[in-house]
Amino acid sequence: HDVLLEVENLQKWFPVSSDRLFRRGKEHVQAVDGVDLQVRAGETLGLVGETGCGKSTLARCMTRLYDVTSGRVTFDGTDITSLSRRELRPLRREIQMIFQDPYGSLNPRRRVGSIIGDPFAIHGVGKGAERKRKVQELMELVGLNPEHYNRFPAEFSGGQRQRIGVARALAMRPKLIVCDEPVSALDVSIQAQIINLLADLQQEFNLTYVFIAHDLSVVRHVSDRIAVMYLGKVVEVAEADALHEAPRHPYTNALLSAVPLADPDLSDRRERIILRGDVPSPLNPPTGCRFHPRCPKAADTCAAEVPPLISRLNDGPDHLAACHFPVEIGENLVEARPTIA
Ligand code: SF4
Ligand code: MG
């Protein structure tokens, strides 16, 4: 596989002032803590986890919108970990992001033609009538009416505003687009349209996507591979089918048990796994396996030792899980009881 983007042992900690705790010094939110992940050229990598698991932070580190605390980010063979704003500029053509709330990222007082043309202005591509023509081509490409060039964002529906975001992301013909919950705010019928649009564009322009979502139902259908995050770490990564057929990490299992099944014949095979408690604070994450206070399979080893993200059981090198006691196919976690409190 050609690797387009790679992060190694990536850490992103945010300092938090702890004055109010009557203590000196700083505490840190360990938003991303030791992530290894590869994005392969031409694939869609789904990145899944609950709110606060660090997936958006990871995405912003991957695209170097954030500086990283430690670790390494490599894009297209170049180490981009410590490039300055200036040095990053050429990279801004190659890597783009699409956000959940296109409205929030669109200035309401600017016309969409000029918003979509921003990347051309920033990178000095074309001007005047030529730039307008390029913008109108982009509008057409994403299913917007080019005659609406002079309209304001408020004159578009939610789905159309997401198309504006897609058009802007495409302007410089990037290699990689990181889509941060691009459809979460949209109605289901509109979600499908945007997902189909992204899929068509991927084909046409040979794009690589990282597709972030908070549940598995959306990413299942769009992803070649899926990485599951929990509390700042990747706990499992596998091809989409393998992840669904043989999830090894108990957290992945629980997430999957919450996804409605397309095939009703299978529904009796899967009971919903209810996890104990809430996600702990990333200020002071649990020792060992960070999932252990909530895990149905937790044992003493789990609180003591961090499980490495490696191939488990008979899985090949493309299926990795960070769990000391990986789940066997058919194992019933609904009835499992942890052996530690
Ligand atoms: Fe559960 Fe232990 Fe596996 Fe963590 S390492 S997921 S606590 S069984
Ligand atoms: Mg987010």
C-alpha cells in the first residue's frame, strides 16, 4: 500500500490552568495520546468515536492546523511535524478539510462565489473573469447552480451549504480531504446526497479521505478501513468488513451493538451492550487500558498494562486491536462481568 499520510506516536496535550484547583503548575487534557495511524493513497479511512475522544483533534494535527505536542506527521513522504506556517503553505493546496457546520465556516456577509474562490485568492490562481469561471466550474461540479454565484450563504439550504464547503475544499485539487462529521448536521436524505457526491468526486479526482463520524452507521458504508478511537487512543483499526464481522476490542463491540442492523434476520444475534458509567476525563485518564473502568471483560492486567495496538488472535497485519483479551467471534459481552471493580 502507498501511504499518503502517517502519524507516529502522536500526542496532543492541551495545558489547562489548575489555579481553581488550588494547585500549582499545569494539568493537561490528553486529547490525543500516542496514536499510530496510516492513511493509504486513494482510500477512505473512517475515524469513529464518541464526542471528546480526540478524533477532531487528531484530524487537526494530521492536517497541521494544530501543532503537535510530540510524535511525527508524514505527508507524501515528507516530515511535516514541525513546519512553520510559512513552510506549510504549499501543503495547504494538498490537504483540505470539510467541517460539520458549513454555515459556521462561511462568512454570512460574503457572496458564495468569493467564498469558494478563497483558495484561488490565497494561492494566487487566476483573477477576474478567469477566477469566476473556475469558481463556476466548481459550483457545477458539486451540484450547485453557477448562476447563484452572487448569492449569500443564508440563501442556501444546509445540504447546499455543505456543497459550498466541498467546492472550496476541491478548488486546489488536493490529494487528501479530511471530512470532520460532514453530514452529522444534515437530514438523512440529504446525508446520502452529500456522501454520494463525495464518492463521485473521489473517483473522478483520485482523492483520499479521512471521514470522521461519531457512530459506525455512516462510516460503515463509505469507508475502506475504519479506526476506532476511545479517550485519545486508537483502540482498533481494520478493513471495514473485518471490523464489522470480527470486532476484537470490547469498545468496538459495544459501538456495533448500537448500530441498527440492515438485515433483520440477524437482529436476534446482537443484543445492545450497555457500558457502565461515562467516558472518564482526559485530564486524568485511567491507568493501563483506558477503557478498563467500563469494559465488560476487564481483568487485573487491564488496569496495570497499556495494551499495544497489534494484530490479535488469527487476524492478519491489517487488523489491529489494543486489548489484552480480544473478543472471539460469537462471544457474548452482554453477559460478561468484569473481574475488577
Ligand atoms: Fe477490556 Fe482489558 Fe481489553 Fe481493555 S485490555 S478492552 S479492559 S479486556
Ligand atoms: Mg468533533
